[in-house]
Amino acid sequence: MGEVSNEKRFLLRLDQDLYNQIAAEAVEKNQSVNAYIVSVLKAAEDNTNFEHRQFIGHVISGKDIYIDSGLVSVSGIYYRYLIDDNSKVDKHANYTVIEANGNILTLRKIKE
């Protein structure tokens, strides 16, 4: 007899722009769209530390990023930071926290 699958299947509707973005990220990670969505959902489920709960999606002004010390101030607490595309900090831009791993926050510049 064949194995019984433990996977749940369902229909997911996405607008075309979102699908295109997900598909492009899946290609970058060398995954199918389905496998990429599953990996993102699993990662989101696993990230439940304090920093993740408190700061993911938080908007930070470029002036709160201290280039010389490599620190960023978020709600009065200083963290080390990485910029997701390794670009230089733009003091006039805003950034969002996209990942928190211990005391290191990954920031992404918000495009205007």
C-alpha cells in the first residue's frame, strides 16, 4: 500500500504582483513557489523570540542608525544591524526591520 500523505492541500489566491514577487524570491532560493511559501511560513512560526515579536515590521529613521558604532536604536534599545542589500545607510531614508536574530537586526530601506 502507498503511504498516506500528511500534507493539507488548499487553494490560495494571490494578486499577480504578489505572486510574481514570491516566484522571483523562490527562483533566487532555488525552490518551487509552493516550497518557498512553506519555508517562509515555517520560519515565521519558529521566530518567536522577544526581538522578533517586538520589532519585525518596525519602521526606523535613518538618523537612528549609528554608522560609526554599527548600532541602531529601536525603542531606546541598541542593537547591531545589517542592511539586507549591503548598501550604505541613507540618513534621510526610513528602514523597516525584516529579521531579528539575537541582538542583530536586519534592516531594509523603504523605497519612497
